[in-house]
Amino acid sequence: MGKRIAVVGATGTVGREVLQELAARGIDVSDVAALASERSVGVGLSYGEDAELKTDDLAGYDFKGTRAAVFCTAAAVSAANVPRAAKAGVWTIDTSSHFRLDHDVPVVVAGVNDDEATLARAKRRIVAAPGACVTMLARAIAPLHEAAGVRRAIVSTYQSVSEMGKAAMDELFGQTRNVFVNQPMERTHFAKQIAFNVIPQCGGFEKDGHTTDERALAAELRKILAGDMGVFATCVRVPTFVGHGIAAVIEFAEPMGVAQARSMLARADGIGVVDHRSDEGFVTPLETQGEDKVYVSRLRDDPSVPNGLAMWIAADNLRTASAAPIAELAIRLAGNG
């Protein structure tokens, strides 16, 4: 008999964070199953401050009786196993890109569009969680979009390597060390050297020059905010371990100035506004590590277009932008049965 909530890919970076978020929200360890591939069976994972979970084999797990399952897995694993869980009557949350653009799979961010009307569109009981940058943008823009309507967004992302998993983090560490000891660069996960560099590529390239991450960001943001907005993205990988940054320039259909935006965002749940227009009067990705909020800084009017507004957004991509909203959604869906 399945547990109340199953976390698939529990030994990965995001899976471990989801487990900690579930523990922080009071879900008892006895109600949680940690699933992974056969080679990770039996691995012990910390749960909260004192408890530990042993991983079970995903292939042999019976989802019957489980209420919600979170898949923190690669697209191929999700494609093979999410339908199996959904067929057993489980609400499934997939963090990979596999289902995000399916017409009957809503892309959901807790606190933004997790209303009953949105969940009702999940005919197969499958919902998709967007990438961290989309989550950050949706949480920061949603209150403003509701008030003034986003017409167009120009977005540049600065994405840490943790989004690509532990092996990518190890490569950044190894390259950084090799610079100082004058050793050859070993490159496996990045198109070019990532240490002391920035790489304007997240995802694979498409024929028109966009990357898959850039294309997905635009499509997912429109799907979440349910607007016919124009979105143009440039996604950049930067040599930091945890924490994403986003520079966004937004054109609204109705007037939206700095004072109004600052006031609305300051009242929004899960948003921190740090915008003092002075040295240290903003938040960097490094400072967000371990934090639960999405931070907005550098609010400025954009005089180049009517109703234009610029902002800087920073968040812990593993926690605030991924694990926390996913855990919240899983608990809600588990409660729905």
C-alpha cells in the first residue's frame, strides 16, 4: 500500500530539498515514500532534523493508495512512470519538461494558479511544475499582471549550475580548483568552460537560434498567467552553485509605476522587496540561499515604452523556486485524495 506522498528521484538535489520541505511543513516521515532507481535502493536520506528515510525501488513500487507523487526526475523517467502513477489514481506533479506543454496538463505554481479551476483541467491527474526561473517570474509578476495586464516581457536569466544536478556542480568545483593549480579543464556538462565564465546557453539549440529553455520559459509563463503576452528570453548559465537571478523589463497594458508595484509586491505572500537604490540596497542570488522568499530589487520605470517597468528578481532555485512550492502543492493534492 502506497504512502500519502511519494517523492521520486529522492536522492537527487531537488528531491532531497522536497523531502526537507515536506518535513518542515509537518508531514510525518511515516507518510512519505522516497523512491529512486534500483542502484540507489537502501540509501538513507535525512528527513527533518532527526528522522531518516530509506529509498525504495521506483520500478517495483505500488502506487495504489498513494495520494500524491512528486517526480524530481529526468524527462525520460517521468515519461515512463508518471502515467503509471496517474493510472493508479495518484495526483502526480512532474518537475521535468515532459508534460508542461500538453494541453490537458496545467503548469501550476502554488500560490499563483493552484485554484480549483486550474486543477480541474488536469484530466489525467497530472500537473507540471515549471522550471525555477518561470516560478520566480510567475510569483513576482502575478500580482502586477492581475492589476495591469502584462503585454510584453523581456527577460534575461542568470542561472546557477545546481539546476543541472550534482554532477554539474562538481564540474564547476573541479574547474575552479584546476584554475588555481594550473591543471587542464575537464568539461562534460557544459558547452564551454563554466568556471570564471558565463555561458549564454541553457538547454539545446533550436533551428531559429533560441534554446529549449528560452522557448519553454516563454510558453510556460504564458500558460501560468493565462495571458496573450509576448515573452522574449535569453537564458545564461553563470558560475554559481545555488541561486538564480533574473532581469525583467515588462510592458503593461495599464499604468503600473514603481510606487504602485513596490506597494503591491510588498503585500504579496512569499515576496520580499529590497529596493533601496544604494550600495547593498538589493538582493543577490548568494543571499537567497536557504530563504523561502522570491526577492525583488532594482525597480525602475522604463521610459522607452508606455507603462514599462524593470525589476531584478533573485531566489534560491532549489528551495524557494522549486522545492517549496512543489511541496505545498503536493500537500494540497494529497489532501484532495
